[in-house]
Amino acid sequence: MNRILEVCKLSVSFISGNEVVQAVNNVSFDISQGDIFALVGETGCGKSVIAHAVAGLLPDNTVISGEVNYKGQDLLELSQQDLIALRGQEIGIILQNPSRALNPLYTIGHQIREPVLVHTMKTKDRASRMVTATLRKMGFFDPESEAHRYPFESSGGMNQRFVIATSTILSPDLLIADEPTTGLDHSCIADVIKEFERIKKEEHCAMILITHDLTLARTLADRIGVMYSGEIVEMGECKAVFSDTLHPYTRGLIGGLPENGCTPIPGISPPMSRRFPGCRFHPRCTERMPICGQVHPRLEVNGDRFVRCHLCHSH
Ligand code: SF4
């Protein structure tokens, strides 16, 4: 399979006054055409920062190092102008909260056709026909009427599907979905999942799925990276990670699923500004050993997986 994205040793820090706060530390992963790679973890673990780094959407007070190679070109080296040209055309972005992504003053059709008019030479008529075709492909029964609606006339789930239409109308090679189901009710989530399943089957783009929802990741992703406190702690094939979990934090997240009794992980994630020696998870880990508070574990290969845990490393 064609490798679309290769993130190498990505670190991201934010400068706030005299303080430098590291949000992402030395993260590497790759995604091939047709693959969905999910980054999961609790709020504040740095997964959305990675999505924003790949999309070139981080604020000015950011210090970023490493590489984000998209089809061989490092996105971190591109000018804003070149990035804008890629975003919306080759790289589609779906952010949480569709009400912020859609402009209440314009019809849905107007907004879905916008990337076509901005990034291609197509006429308004041709772009409008593409909107209709896209909505029909997504299963809308009467796409012409849908295109004439305003965002306030539709539910949150429906609007998220319109955002997906906007992000995919130009058939991007890479789709970045950041918490695409947050704030939606169960039936809307089911519609959005169905839409992603269709994209996976029919569009064959590579996708980064950022989510705190493990069930969503398990349903959609081929591979998964579990993040804790700015680092990947376990990464591998999604099925394998769920069936034979190696890292205590991943075990904790899976224990929190409803079918496992919603058992919470004790304690809370440390704030980004607080770093201490040893494993970042050790204050909360029920399996910690004396070494865990002293030595920061490396991310190492363990069978079919990458794992950052002294339990899994041979010393
Ligand atoms: Fe737990 Fe130690 Fe593994 Fe960290 S390194 S997850 S504290 S066992």
C-alpha cells in the first residue's frame, strides 16, 4: 500500500510567558492509503495537537520539531500559502463541533461547494452539481433540497455529515478527523460512523482519527496509537491491541468501557506543565514497580506492537 503520511519524531511545545510547555514528545507513526489510524487517550494527552500540527493549524507561540512527511514532502517546511493549497484539496479536515465549522449565514450547498471554487477552475454550476453528487453518494435522498438548507435547520449529526461532505468533495488523499462525534447523540454518532465506513470502503483515503471514544476507534480503525501525557505508550493493529493489551494504561482505558463495567483509572492525567522522572503514568499505574518512578521507559518493539512500559521490556 502507498504510504501517504509519515510523522517522524514530532515534538510540540507551547511558549507561555517564561514557560515552555511540552504537549507532544517524540511521536512517530505512518499511515498508508486506505488505512485509518486512530490516536486515542484522555483529554489533554496531546492527540489533537498532533492533528493540528499535521494540518498546519498550530498557533504562533508553538515550537515544533521533527518531520511530517506527506507523500514525501515535509509539511513543516511548507509556506502557509502552499499549506492552504493542500488543505481542503488533498488534505481534508473535520473538526469537532460542526456548528463552528459551518457558517450560519450561508446555505449548506454554498459551503460544500466552496473548496471546489477555491481550489479548482470549475464553474459554480459544475461545483453545485458536484455538491449534489456528493450528497447523493452519502445517502441523502433529496440532495438538492439539503443543499438549500441553512445549518440551523439541521441537527448536529446532520451538520457534521455536511462538514464531512465539505472535507471530502475533492476526494482528499488524507483526512484528519478530530473528535468527529463529540457532542453528538447516539443516533447521530451512528450516522457519522456509517459515513466514515463508506469513506473507508469507497474513497480509499488515509485517515487520522483523533478520539477519546475507544468504541469509535475500535469500530473504524485499522491501527491505533494510545497516547498518555504527550507520548505514544502503545501502538499496533487495532484488533491486537484490544484482544491482547500490553500497556497498563491501555488496559485502564479498556476497563472504562461500558461493557467492562466503566471502571475508571484512578487519579487524573498530570497537566502538561508538570513533568516528573520515570514513567509518566506511574502515579496512576496499579502495576508499577520500583524502576517505574526512576527511569522513563522507551517506546520499544514488542512482538507485533510498540510499547512504552518496563513490564514489557527485557532489561
Ligand atoms: Fe506502569 Fe511501570 Fe509500565 Fe509505567 S512503566 S505503565 S508505571 S508498569
